[in-house]
Amino acid sequence: ELLWRAIWASMSVLAAFIGLALTGAIAELPTVLHVTVLTIFAAGFGMTLYRVGAGLRPIRPSEIERRLEREAGLRHRPIAALYDLPVGTDGSPLASELWFEHVRRAIAAASRVRPAAPKPGLAALDRLGLRSLAAILLVIGIAVGADDPIGRMRAAMAPYGGGQALAGATLDLWITPPAYTGLAPLVFNGRSAAAVDPGQPALILPVGTQLLAQISGANSTPTLRIGRTERPFGQLGDAGSKSFKLEAEILGTDADAPDLVIGIGGNAFAAWPVKIATDAVPSVEFARAPSRKRGERLEIEYLAGDDYGIKIIELIVRRPGGERVPDGADEIRVELPLGGDRRRVEQRMTHDFSAHPWAGLPVRMSLKATDAAGQSARSGAIEVALPERIFNHPVARALADIRKRLNDPNAETITGAEAELDQLSQYPARFFDDTVTFLAIRVARGRLQHGSGEAEIASVQRLLWESALRIEDGEYALAEADLLRMQEQAMKALKDGATGKELAQVMRELQLAMDRFTQALMERMKELGLDNLPVMPDQQMGEVADLDQMMDRIKELAETGNRAAAERMLAEMQKMLEQLRDGLKMSRSNPQMAEAKKLMDRMRSLTEDQRKLLDRTFQENQRRAGAIRHPPGEPRREGQTFGQQPDLRRPGERPGPQQGPQQRGQQSQRQGQQPGNQPGGDKPGEGGGAPSAEEQDALRKRLGELMLQMDEMLGKIPENLGRAETEMDGAGRNLETGELKDAAGHQSKALDELRSATEQMATQMAQRFGAQMGISGSQQIPGGQIGSDPFGRLNSENMGTSPEESDVEVPSEMETLKAREILDELRKRAGQRARPKIELDYIDRLLDSF
């Protein structure tokens, strides 16, 4: 109680000052008044603090006893009686007994003593209630200045130098890292005075970071200090404005700065420990030496890394001596895929260099990695030979060899090429009497003979390559080369940001190339006999997307501005084309598959001959009976006459294009056959007249040979063939005895069994040869799901992933439709010139992307 009575005045002065300081009222005062107020509070606090010393004194034990007796309501001071002694009793027992009774009563009274609550009695000392006013000011100050108590107190205590400038100031700071980092911006709102905390994690500020700071409510010009560099803020508005703004960039010279400090009036208003990060140079190297894989493609495996991510990796190919391509560049540049994580790239890819004039020549390969900041690094060079395509046709092989020699043109090389081309053109039968090839060879010879520059050499090399492809693979190879070239142009246009008519023209040419390729592919598959291969029993056929559908999606995505998804689908299409080419090449070069195809052809031929013999048996039976009725077991098809081949296509299968005799002759020559020399030669049952038992027995023997071949190849013979042989044997006996009606019945059952066996055989072959024969449909363009190759196989690890596994999400058709609607609405509004100019400018900026 004594202490509280001594310090209440000084505590009231202190509470009033803190409350006023936290509200910011003192800091807002003019300097003179600010100083006056501080002086008054200091003087009052000093006077009251002096009274504290004067009011504090030692407390005597008698005061404690009197306080306890008063609080307990005791009279006659019983506590003091406990410590009293009688003056003298003269040895009188009565006096002693009387004294002891007095002590007992004092003890009983003292036992009721209890400590009471403190009662400083301030109401008597503070009759005006000033202590309550001080408490109210303190509560208000805490409520108002809780966001920055230290800063407000500091401003109230500093009337000179700018302390008052900190009071009430607020900061908005935007830190935007450079685009190459891929980092998100940082925002600080309402930050006020704060010292750098050594324990606070440092802000990572890459070089090139943009700083935008705005301060409102400052009474003097703020400054931004990074290390030793200090930049002043600019004032917003008129001269009396308290709003300031600063835009700055973190430079390489700031690399050693330990902190970032914003000051007002010479005092730190906000501060952060920082670390200025300079962009590191990327790294790139070959994981192993490039090697040939899958025919003429080169496999490249590489590693690259960067602190913020790789932007592009290029494969650079040069000749060892620095020679240029005739009338072209001295190097080949191929952009390599990056994958998902661009900070650490580990990729493998294959590339086909066979179309380049340097194919087959030794070259030096190196890698170049560039990050988003523009810094680049190169790997060491590795010397390899570019894989070249091996042509089977001798003329195509000779043209490719001439093209390769022309990479280093000199008088002797050119003269030798002229002579070889002249000799090749003398024998057009060697290249199927193809007029286009003949003219191309003669034109190439003429350009070599009369040309004098590298441009003619380059054009001759292109002619020779296209002619070799035409001889080897027909129109399919040329159409494929055109499509791949247009795909590369479309990919480049998307990456370069082409818009409007330029992009539309590229997409239109790509569509035309796709149409030519589709037609050529159909003809090529028919030529190779792949148009009737069976569907794999376990093939996944959900959401079939063929090449034409992919082309439509790519055009739609490009037109609606989703370039990343369009690039992704273009890359998928390129992989599909590569896999399709592998599949066609495999089906042509695989001996087992070729034997399986021959076996299927013989089976179909046997089935057809049995059908013809059934027609003749039925017709002969009806001729003898004098009436032509419908042949038993063979339902009449609309528009079909007896003796005409029935339509054996599966339900829903489209008929293939018809071929003329000349075309069939050329195809048979390419397959090493003479026109008319089909497998099996002249077969029984192809003539007219009455059927004979010998013809039926010949068909049965052919069936027996096929069953033996099928057992060797597949290890299993369809049960239908055994039943067909039994029926054919019965038909032969009936024909021998002249029972034509019974013979026709047996032949009809044999024909049904042969057809069923053909289907079973096709299924067994599909299971036996797996994906090599699993083309998705008879006449359908190979497609399958995106993510599987054109032969229905799932993509392997090094052949890329499906769009669903990519880091780029391909939008759904509904999303693409919505994007189209938005784009149409933007174009509509752009044409409404009555709209506000600011809105029209904004719409024009949006449409610039399209």
C-alpha cells in the first residue's frame, strides 16, 4: 500500500504518455509542440518519481500490529499484550493468576486476526480521478497502435530527424523475380518499421528482379538501400503529397548486399536480410555416344541442368572439315525435347537424318543448352557417322550414292555423276518404266552438265533423293516426306508465335500434305497386303483417334491460341508416323510374316476355288434338272450372279480402291512376280463345264498341304479344316457317282468350314505375330488411342508419352469449343467501333495472340 501510494502518480504519467504515443497523436504534432509535450511529460514523470523516493520508508512492527488489530476490530491492543511483561506482582498469586488470564484472553483475541486486502486509499490522494484517465488512454493506444507499437513509440520519442515521419506510414512492396526463374512474385502489405532480424531467413533475389514499392503517409522522402546503393523514392501527386513510389531492378553489382532497407527520415522503416543470386551457366553433355538404332535413325541420350531451368537444347552437327551443304548451311541444328523437369534434364530421343545430304558421312556432333536468361553452354564434340537409308532397289541405291558423292562436288565427281545418270536413264525398265523417275534422272543430268553453281548441285541432290524414294516405296515415301517437312514448318510457326494468315497458310498446307499422305498410305497398305490383316483379339480400341482426327484437333487448337497443346499433338503425330513406318518396314522384311501372308493368300485362294466349283456343281445340277434354282448353302447376294465372286468382306468393311491391269502388273513386278504368275498358278476349278471328282480331289490335296504348313507355322490346325476335308472327300465321291445334288451339299458345308477356318487362322496369326500384324481395322487408317502406336502397341519408354502423361494438358473438345466461342465474341466486339477506346485497345491486345 505504501509503494502504490508512492508510485501511482508516476505510473499514471507514464501510462498517459504511452497511450498518446501509440495513437500517433504525439508524432503528428509540430516539432515545437512535440518538444513541449515531451518536456511536460518528462517533468511530470520526474517530479512524481521524486515523490516515490520520499514516500517510501521502512515499516515499523508496531504499525503492522496496529493494522492487523484494526482490520480485525480488536480493542485494547491484544497483539501488543502478547509481548508485554508485568511490572511486578510482588509474588502475589492472585496478581500472577490475573496476569495469566489477561494473556489467555489476548491469545484468544489474536487468533481472530486475518490479513486484509490492500487499501492504498488513492481516492483520498487523487480526488480528480487522473489515474483513470491515464488507464483509458493506455487502453485506446494499445487498440490503435497494436500493428506497430515499437514504430509508434519510436516516432513519439523522436521529435527531430524524421521519427515523426514513420508514424502512420504504410508500405506496399512487390518483388517480381525475372521470368527465366519461373518463381512466383512476393508481396508485402502494410509493413512498417522493423529491424533486420539475423534469425529471419534471407530473401532470395535473383539478378534482374524487379522491385515496386509504394509508401503512403510518410512525412519525408523515403529511400531504398540495397547494400551500399541507395535510391530515393519519387513523390506522387503535388508537392504536399505524402505518397511515394519507387521502381528498381536488382543488378549484378548488388551481389554482395546483405540486406534491403527502406528508410524514412533517416530511420529504418522496413528491412530484410537478402541474398542476391546470380544466374548460373547451364551444363549439358552426352550421356553416351550417339548410336544407330531402328534402321536409319540415330539415338541420342543427353544430360543437362540449370539452376532455374533449361529453355532449349540443340544438337549441332558439322562436318569434320567444316564443309557446307551445297548451297546451304555448314551445320545441322535439331531441337531436342526437354521433358518435365527443366532444371535437371535426362532424355533420350531418336532422329532420322537419312533425308539429309550428309547421311552416311562422318560428322562431329555437340550439344548446346540455353537457359531462359540467354546464357548457353556447349558439350564436347563426338565424331560419328550419320545413319543412311539402305535401299533395296539397285537403281534407288545408285541414286542415293550419287547424291552422297555430290556433297563434295568437283569436276571429276560431277563428270562421273553425269555418266552414271545417263546410263541409268537408258534402261527405264529397271525402274518400272516410270516416266516421272525417267524425267527426274534426265533433268538431274542436264543440271549437272549445264549448271555451274551450288544451287544446281543442291537441286540435283533433292531430285535424286525423291527419285530414290519413289522407286523404292512409290508415292507413299514422297507423301510421308512432304508431311514430315510440313510438320516441322508448323512446329516452327507455333514456336515463333505466327498468327493470322501466316499460321492459317501453314495449317492449310499441313492439311493438304496430310490428305496426300492418307491416300498414299491406303495404297501402300493395299500394295503390301496389309489391308486385310485381322484385328488383335486383345487390342484396345476405345476412343480411336486416326491421323485425320488428330489433324483437325491440331488446327482447332492452333486457331484458338492453345499453341502448347498443338505442339504436343504435332509431336505425337510425328511419333505415330515414325512408328507406322517401322511397322510397314517390319511387315515387309519379316520372313515369318511374309510366309504367314502367303499362307493366308493360299487359304483364301482355296476358299475361292471351292466356291467356284460349288457354283459349277449347282449350275450343272440345275441344267440337268431343267431348272435354275438358288444354290444350296450359298445365299444369293443382291446384284450377284452365279459364277461371280461373292463379297467376302467383314460387316462394315469398306471396299478398297480398284486397280487396273497396269497397276497390278507393276505391283507384281515390284514383288518379284510376273503378271499372272500368282501363287498357286492355274488351279482346278477355274475352267468351265461339268465339275469332276478329280477337281474336287485336287482341292482336297491342296487343303492337306495347307494344313501341314499351318501346323509347322502355328503349331495348331483349326478344327474346321478337318471337317472341311471330310466334306470335300464326300463331295468327291458324289461327283464320281454323278450325285450332283449331294455333292453340292457337301461342297456348301466345306465352303462354310473353310470360311470359318480362315477367320480362325487369321486370329491365330494375329496372336502368333502379335503387334506385327495387329493393324486396327482392314481399311482404316492406323490410329488407335493417343499413346499407342498405329499398330495398337503401347508406346515404349523411349518413344514418348501420351498427352495425358505430358506436362502440357491437351484440352477437351468442350474446352476447345468454349475457347472458340470466346474468340468469336472477341472478334465481334472488336468490330463494334462505338465501344470505348480503352476497351477496344484491350480486345485488340487479346486478339494479337490469334
